[in-house]
Amino acid sequence: MPEMFVDKFRALVPKYLDRAWTEDDGISYDELEGQLGEHKFQVPQALVEFYHALGGCEDLMEAHDFFFDPDELEIEDGYLLFLDEMDEEANWGFKSEHLDVPDPIVWIRTNGPKPRWQSEEATFSEFVFDMFEWVFGDEDED
């Protein structure tokens, strides 16, 4: 399948880290195949491409919240979890029945006495670009 997002994900390194993207910032497809191949579920194309582009870049993988490493992905409550909120108050994931969608809608689960899932109303790629814009955005903006 042709790459849809790799170049856009790679462009986040110079945009937010003020340096050129290098191969060390990503994970090779061969290595990803080994790590993701252990799972009994499909991983959406956009998430695979994200790992390929940025899976080795700790400055982005742990910029504010924490993206799961490819071998740590898990399905819980019918959702494939891929991101933990830094204070563990929320998790983000995809509905397991949408894992064959190349760029699925992201859902957030707020953790607390009554955890519940709610749509972020954005695809994974939209969510990632918006999240990094928020994390690295100009603090002086209103």
C-alpha cells in the first residue's frame, strides 16, 4: 500500500525540533513488521506510518503524552490503545472494528470512577498534527 502520511509525519521533526529528520527518528518497516506482527489485531496504516516516521524520536513520542511503543499496543474495552495522557487521566485509541480503516477516528477514554469513551471527531493524522500544534504552539497566543 502506498505511503499516505510518512513525509508529513517526518516534517514534524524540523517544524518542532529545529533539526533535520534522520533515519534514527523512525523505525524501519522490517523492525516494525517484527514488533507489530506479534499482535493478533490489525494496526491502522496511519499508525504504522507514524511509527515508521517518528517511532524512534523520543522528543515527539513523549512530547506531552506518551505514545505506546509498537510492541506495547493493546486492545482494551474494544479499543486499540496507542496514547497515554501524561498524568494517566486519559487514553486514546481506535474502535477495534475500525482497525482496517487506513486513518481511523480517534477516541478518548477519561479515566476515573466511571471511565467512558468519547470521539475526538478527528482521524489519527488530524489528531496527531493538532496535538503537536497544541504542545509546541506559541504560548503567547490566546
